[in-house]
Amino acid sequence: MDAGEKILLDGRLDEDVWMRAVPATNFIQRDPANGQPATEQTEVRIAYNADKLYMGVTCFDSEPEKLIGNQMARDGNMFGDDQFQWVFDTFLDGRTGYFFEMNPLGAMGDGLQGADNRQNRQWDGIWNARVRRSEIGWTLEIEIPFRTLNFDPDNDTWGINFQRNVRRKNNEETLWMGWPRNQGLRRMSNAGQLTGIRKVTQGRGLEIKPYALGTSESFPGRGNARVTNNANAGVDLFYSVTPGLRANLTVNTDFAQAEVDQRQVNLTRFSLLFPEKRDFFLDGALFFDFASGSANGNFEGDNNSDLLPFFTRRIGLNASGTPQRIDVGGKLLGQVGDYDVGVLQVQTGKEDAGLGENFMVGRVKRRMLRQSYLGALYTLRDTRGGDIVNRQTIGGDFKLATSTFRRRQNLALSGYFLHTTNPLETGRNSAFGGELSYPNDPWNASLEFMEIQDNYDAAVGYTRRTGFRKIQPRIGFSPRPRESRWIRRFNFVGDVDWRLDPNTNRTLTREIDVTAFDLFTQAQDHVRVHVIPTYELLEENFKISPSITLPAGRQYSFRRYRVDGNTADRRLVSVRPRVEWGDFYSGKRLQLNMNVSLRPRPGLLLTLGNEWNRVELAEGRFHTRLYRFVAETQFSPFVSLVNNVQYDSQSAVLGWQSRFRWILTPGNDLYFVYIHNWLDDPLSNRIYTLDRRATSKISYTHRF
């Protein structure tokens, strides 16, 4: 841009700079007609000055009255909406980057993009945009400060790519680059290039984000009916040590605005994984990824939750599961030459008679070749005071990957080894494994091996079970009928999860999941049929309900069937039914799930879900119920209200969270959150309040 030239952010591409900019165009279909030109044209123009990068996007549409847009909330679900998405690979390493998306209502979403299609959608970058709908379609005007992004100022070239989704046209997906089905928008190695970025600034690299908080709470059902009012404050400091390395210090951290967990029914012998919700731990979590699983179990593409050597939700909970106050924490994240670096230090406060703890995590990855790396991980949990032994985990991992196997095929080999502290010095406190994967279209195959020894115990990690050796082959085939008006593709999968006792090679669990039928329609509807033969050896007593225990030593072989599917999210009413039936241990189990979403108008989404289980065993019978109602009201892309009501019969607790968010300006937020929990007490046959809490929080960001 010329000196003194300005862009008014209004969605109208009427400034002279847009007339001069040469557009990126000629998008190609990835679906449904792979390799064919887009049916609706898209033009992307880019301009910049010393402080900000601007994008002007024209999404031409021959039927603008049929544009689909329902979502308005920041980082909301846009799967049913028309979309424009883009990515920046600011270090031009073909591995990581930034992801952004918008829809015709001006809804904004973003995230950090990692390898293997993983995304951290909890990252909230500071940027702004406006959308305008007209007789030619819809146009976007986007402003991204360079201070929002980390990049190498000595390199004037970034990786960049764009995608446009037109839902009414059989969910047409078109891309500027990377349109083969084995590639896609998120595969940064297949992006195009943006050149000529020179003489731009990230400022002094210092960012201060203070917050003020007011809370009123009481716990009448937990023995304390007195209302307590508190005021609190804290601050986050961010500093770019180098253009690629960023430090974050948080003092008196609070997570009052975090969303409540989505409840789950657990009819297994092992604990369930609840993903991380707290911003401080989610921001930059991709730097702590390990070959066996992600740092918070919440990334897209992360399907392995057996072994997470670092799981952030273990921070802020003591050994008995009691919450701890986080007094201070610090992070150092980014790139140093050919290395990805992540360092985390957190100190928790003493709660009642409990002891505070120090947590330390270090992660480093040496990038090799185009998509490979060699890495190491260290974690420490140090209890301040008392005679509790400090607990540590150390490990290494690697990945060798290519997207040019047999010209355009993907192939990857990964492996890892972990060793944990064992205070009793009884040995067998390691875990190791590896995976060979061939993730392609139409063939997708993998072979995974894992062993977690009996005494493995990562103090800052998550492990579903120990004392087993796993062998898991998987193969899938997705044929696509040619020139079908109704069917996009089929999918047939065979997946064997075989777990053995590493000492005797005796089978502990064997689950064969056969996807016998899986149909995706051009209209985005989906139906699937599973057959699941299962073998289980109970190594110890299994208390499946408060009154029923299955005895140790018993062997069970049973077969279950599942039918599930969904209708397209773009519809006024969309449904996700699921029914599963068949044998279950010593008897039978019927499971019914239904989620119904209603979109009566743009900005309003009502979702009702339930899960019902009827279990009839030789030892007894029982039922479980779970209900969930979520009402999302979006007044604009910057103001939203979400009410979430949940009840499950296992805990007999009815919970309600009301969460209001007002983005005053990007980076400055106002929250009002109310939480109320009731207990459905079967002994007294009444419902009474357990606890309630009202919170208001305001945060402000200032950049230097």
C-alpha cells in the first residue's frame, strides 16, 4: 500500500488498493467433482502496510439469495454454512501455521494449524473483519495485525492457501492449491506462496492483558449456605523474545469463563478423557504434542487417548482430584532455528490443608527433511513440603513422513519411548510404541503397536489403563461412484484392537470393529452400520453400577451392532441418531442416542441430546439416562449468549451454565457466567441446590 493509504473495514472493496491488487483465482474442486473448475468463482486480493495485512475476498455467487449462513459466534460451528477459509504458513516450513475462517454472516473463527491435520481451535488471534452481501454474492474485508502472527522478518515469503465451501451445491469444496483428495487446505506442504512481504513490524513484541473479576457463590448442598462475594484481578504478559519465540507469564490465573464439560456416561472399567477447556493451557499446546497423543486430548485428528504423557488437565488438581488455585505460570513457545521449543512452568497454591505443587514441562523437536522430526519430552511434578517424592517423566519420539510416496501418496512412521518415576523401585515403569500409517484416498491403512508396563505412571499425563501390549491393524477403503447425483462415497473399514498381557501373552481384550456399510450422500447426509465382536477378560472386579459387580477372572465373548448417522447441518432441523444393541458381558445392553439441532433463524441454534442405556445382566439390571439442552443465541459476531443444561442419572446432578460474551473490540472481552447445580436425591425424593456461582470478568489487551 502507498504511504498514507487507508482501508475502511466495511466489507466493500471500493478502495483503490483493491483495484490495483492482482487476485488469486481459478479455484479447483476437491469435492464433489475432483479436479474440475469451481462452479462459483472466488477472487482473493492481498495488501499490507508496515503494521497490518489486509485481504479483500470476493465470493461470486449466481444465486446470492440462496447463501447459507446460520452461525455468528466467534469460533462457532460453521459446518453447515457457506465458508471462506485460509491458512498462513508464516515460517514456510510446510508443517505449521495459522487457520482462519468466515461465513456470509461475518462469523469469525481461527486456530493454530499443526502437523497431521491437527488444529488447536482454542487460539484466539486479534484480528478484525467485515462481510457484505450483495447481488454478486458476498465480499470480505479482513485486517490482521502483524503483531498477531509469529514469522521470520528476514523471509519475505509465506505459505498461503484458500478454500471456499458452497453447501447447497452438494457441499462443493474448492481450493486455490492442494485440491487432490490426499492434500487439502490443512496440509501446509501443499500450500501456495505469498511473496514480497518486506519492511513490516511486530512492534516491540510486548502485550499486556489484565483482567478484573467479581464472584458471588454459595454451597448450600455442600454444607455452606452463606453467600460469599469476592473480587480478584490478574494479568497475562506476552513478550516476543525473538520473532519466532514467545514468552507468556500469567499471575493469579482464573478460568471463570471456561465452558463446562460435556457429560459422558461411563460403562467401561476405565476413566474417561475430558478435554482441556482453559485458555492458558490451550494456547500453544501444539508445541507439546507427542507421538502418542496431544497435550490436551482436544485436537482434531487426535484419536489416540490411551497414552498422553503430558495432559494439561492434571495441572490444577491434586492427587485426590481436589482443585488447586494456580498462582503463577509461565510458557516459552516457538521456533529457534530448526527446533520447535515448548517450556511450561506452573505453581499452584495451597488449598485448606493441602500442599501446593510445582509443575514443569519441557518439549523440543528437531525438524528434519520436509515433514519429519526427532523429539524429547520431560515433565516434573514437585510437591512443596511434606515427604512426597517428586515424580518425573522422560521420553523421546520421532516421525518420518512424506507426501510424495508413489508421487502423491502420504506415508508416515512414528515411534516413542517413555520412562516414569517409580518410588517403589519395582521396575516395569516404561511405555513405548510406534505406528506405520498410509492415510490416503481411497485406501487408508495403519498398524499400531503399544506397550504400557504395569507401573508406568506419568504424574502430569493421562493413561487409560496399564499392564498391556496393544496390536492394532486397520484398513479402510472409500470408493466413489462416478457421476452419481446422490452418492458421494462409501466407506468400508476393518479395525482390530487386540490387547495382551505382556508377561504371558494372554489376550485381555479383543475388539473387532467392522464398518459393514458407510454411505455419504452428496447432500451431506450420512448413515453407517458397525458389527463389533468383542472379547473381555476381567482382571479385577468390575463395579458397573452401584449395586452390580462383575467378578474378576471371568471371560466374556459378545457381539454388538451399531447403526448411526446424521443429516446435513445446513438444514433447518438436523438429527444425529444412534442405536447400539446386542450382548454385553453376562447379558444384554440397548443404547439409544439422539441429538436434534434446530436453526429457526440465523444466530439461534437449539440442540437437544439424550443417551439412554438399558443393561440387563445375570447379576442384575439397571438404566442410565443423560439429557442435554444447549441454546446458543448470537446477537452479532461479537455478542453471544449460551445456555447449557445437563442431567445424568449416574451423578443425579442437574447442571446449568449461562455464558454471555461481548467482544468489545478484538482482544477485549466482557463475560457474565452463571452456574447452578442441583442434586436429585432419591432418598428424600426431592431436588435441592448443591451450589451456585455468578461471575463477571473483563479483560483488556494492550500492545506495545
